[in-house]
Amino acid sequence: MQYARLLFLCFLCTTVFALDAPKGKVVLTVTGTVSQPNAGKDAVFTMEALTKLPQVSFTTKTPWYDSPIKFTGPLLKDVLAAAGAKGEKISLWALNDYHVEMPAADIKNYPVIVARLMNDKPMPIRDKGPLFIVYPYDSRSELNKELYFTRSIWQLSKIIIQ
């Protein structure tokens, strides 16, 4: 009986992050070592799919705005789990092909989010949207450094996992 309950709970855990085929505009593509693709070899997300993942909010000061900003979105580790993405190297790409590297340790050590809301409103492209990688810079002194600011890519459109 206990074993059957455990299997059922494991089944629930795996279906929470199951990706449906995209219906609507794709805003994020996860590619590379992906085991849960929903579009060819890639895992793609619409804004609706991202809102179905558990959401996290925090307010933090940033070097880009004069006052603290509330950011909301799924944890990056949850997005990657939904894609079945595994690897040590995370490449984050913006709409204009600008890209940065992030070690996988960051998503294990910090609650890095794929922000889709800023002060409870969607972010337009002209204001760092529609997706923005954000760390809770105020929560730990080590995060309030240039290293983490440079990993906070805005206009995120693609993630490559290796």
C-alpha cells in the first residue's frame, strides 16, 4: 500500500511539469539537453505555460531602476525541470542575440526567477520584457555584485543547456 501511494505521488510530481504542445505565441525556447520536448527537440513555453508553473515574487533593488521593484515569475529551476533540461552550463539568450553564461550552481543556490511581471504588470519589450532573469539581489550580500547583475539578462528568449 505504501509503495502504491509513493508511485502515485511520483506520478503526480512528473505530471505537474508536463509540457503541452504550444498554443499561442512562444516566448521562451529551451534547447540542448532537453528530455521533455514539446516542439521537435526543444521545449517551448508560451506566457500561459509559464504562468502554470509555481510563481515566486520578491521585491529587490536593482541597478536599472531608482526604487525597489517587485518581480514575479517561475523559478528558473522549475522552467528547466519542466523541460527536463540537465547540464552544468546554462546559456541565456536575449531577443537581440545578446547572451550570457550562468553556472547551474546559481539555480541550486539562489531563487533565480524568470520574471514575467514587474510590479504586477507584464513587461513590454521596451522595458526589459517580456522575460527577465532576476536574482533577489537584496537577500544576500554576495548577490548585490556586478557578476550577478551581468547574468540578469532581459528580453530573454532562449536557454541552451549543456
